[in-house]
Amino acid sequence: MIIFRYVIKEFFKFVTGTVILCVFLFMLFDFIHKATTYFAKYQPSAELIAKFYFFQLPFQLSQIFPIASLLSSVIVMVLLGRNNEITAMRAAGMNPFQIALPLGCGGLILTILSYFLNEVVIPATAQKSHFIAKVLIEGEEVHGINAQAHWIRQKKDIFHFEDYDHSNQILHKIKLLDIKHPFYPSEAIHAKKARYIPDKKKWKLEDVDRIIIDPKGHAHTSEVQDGLVITLPVDPNKLNIDRRLPDEIALDELSERIFNDSKKGIDVLSLRIAWHVKLAFPLAAFLISLLGLKFGYRSERTTETVKSILMAFAIGISYWFILSASRALASAGDIPPLLAGWLANLVILSVVVQQFFKISRT
């Protein structure tokens, strides 16, 4: 237990240092880039800039954790190996699994923390970060409408509206088509406006033209109605534009969006890819932490250490390359979204298993 606490303490000491360094470098380089372009154009106050970066911090932390886990496990095992502490552990009868346990627990803690940030913190802070950038800095309207919300397909109905009044919850210039097989309209409803009725969760249409269309496309009946109350495939609470990226949305909310957009006939490939990546990426901190065992267990020679460090960094860089490449392939439809999220983790897992198998035989 004493050795466990000692190793995991060293692990998180280097994790803290790596996180602080990476966050500082990100903010520094991003600020330098934006200072000459983005900030120079919109002239935001120092307070807005500080808030903008503050609300970006949780997302950056979740992206940094795998890097911090890799570097920390490498440094800890190298130092233990150089000080012959690995030799002492082996002499005391500790096997590779016992030596790697503190590293794995440290990586697991980072994984759990990453899931917490992704599901609880980032969805809220990302919304605030985008609000500061788009509304307070760039001057966009507070209430916007999702571009895909203007056209909605639900089962055999196609719905369209031109504009939405957020303050009064009124839709303007509405068209509703009832589509029959083989894709011809049997009925069309045109209305000048529709007012939402919260108690009934329905819409009251005003200045309504109701047209019946025969199979040849001729309108043979037209009715003018006033005050028609119907259910429309529109939730006013979800009309506001969501400026967040798919990677910044919680898994349950992302699942709901995939389900709803699929029913409306909207392409959800990018959302499905993001769902699998969000589920798989935090596990990288745990898997990569186990790579550190190789550095100090087999040999304390400098040449072996340098070779192992370079190999580990190559594996770490390969993880992000495989993840980016698999996402691109999935976006093009060449591989399924499931593989886009998990392929990089499977590669790292295979390397870890091979490493433990070789070390256990020494």
C-alpha cells in the first residue's frame, strides 16, 4: 500500500504539471492567433476574453487527460527505473500487474473525471463559451433558429415555416404537406401564422388555406379556416439554435437528437460518430497509462529507456492519428461510426496486452 500511494502520488504530480503546461500553451498560442485576427476585428473587452477562455477550460482538460496520462506514466516509470526502484519491487516479489496497478488506477481516475466533465460540465460551459463568442463578441442575435428546424419530415408529413417569433412563440408562413405513396401530396395546409398553446402543447393556426389534392396533382377542394388547432412536429423549447459542437453535448442529449433527427429525415452520421467517440475517448487515459510499465520493468539501461520512450510517444501520436483518420473515413461512409470511435482504443489495447504478455514471461 505504501508503494501504491508513492507511485500514484508521483503520477498525479506529473499529471498536474502536464495539464497546467498544456492549458497554458493552448491559451497562449490561441490568444496570439486570435489577437491579430478575431479579437482585433471585434475588439472585445478583457473581461469577455477571460470569460471566453474560462468556459473553454473544461473541454480542453478532457482533451488533455490522455496526453497527461501518457507523459506521467512514462516519466514515473523512467525515474523508478533509473533509481533501481523497479528492481527493488521485483526483488520483493511484485509482478507486472502489481507494479502497473498505481498507473492504471491513476489513468482510471482521469477517465472517470473526463466522463464527468463530458456529461455534466462541458455541455453547460460550451454553451456559455459559444454564447460569448457569437452573441457578446460577434453581435449575433440572442435567439437564433437551427437551420435544419425550418424543414421537418415526420412519417408521411413534411412541415415548413419561414420565421419564428421567440418572444411571442409564433410561427410565420407555415406549410404542411400530407404525403401519400408513391410520394405525392394528398393534402396541403397553408397558414399565415401559428401561435403556440402551452397548456395543450398544440398550435393555433390563423388565416388557413386547406387544400385537398387528387392523385393527378389537381386541387379539387379548398377550405379557408380560422383558428384551426392542430399538433405540429415543432417544440418551441428546441427551436433556439444550439451553437455547441456534437463533441460538446452530453451522451443522453446526443442520443435524443439522433433519434429525433432520424425521424425527421435529417442526416445524423456526424452525430453518431460523435456519440461513439465521446463514449470511447475518455478510456484512452486509462489504456495509455498502462503503456508506462514497459519503461522501467525490463531494463534500466539508458539506450533501452530512450528507445522505449520514443516507441511510447510513437504509439501515443498514432492514437490521435488513427482516431482522426477513422473519423474522416466514417464521415465519408467508408467505415461504420462504431469503428470510428473505438478503433484507436482497440489498437492501444492490443499493444498493452502484448506488452503485459512479453513482460510476464521475463
